[in-house]
Amino acid sequence: MLTIDGLVTGIDSTSVIEGLLEIQQRQIDNFNARKTSVVEKQTSFSGIEARLIGLRGNSAVLPARRPAPFLINRSPRAMKTC
């Protein structure tokens, strides 16, 4: 194929265009890499959210008025009355 790139100006326009296309493709690749990273993080957070919702649902089934050992009054005054 006959081309007349830079015949008048002396500029190799084919190389300039190819360089610009390479830069644009790198920008697209970087964007896609960031997009993939964000999607992976969203998936992770969705999994954590689902587990927390399940935990909340399971904890609602537990008895509400069951005293935990660490909640018992252990002040010095309470110890003297034992």
C-alpha cells in the first residue's frame, strides 16, 4: 500500500498515531485493573455483610435474659456479702 506519511511535514504520523493508541490502551488496561479490584472488594464486603446478617439473625434466637459470667457484679462490696 502506498502511503505519503509526513511527505509534506516530515512527521511520521503513523508512529505518532500508534504511540497515542498505545497510551490510550494503557489507560484502558489500568482502568480495567482498578475495576476488577473494586469488584473483588465489593464481593468481599458482600460476603462479610451476609455473615453479619446471619449472625444477627442467630443472636436474635438466643435467650434475652441469660446472665453472662462476666456481667456478674464482682466489686469488693459484693464479695463481702457472699
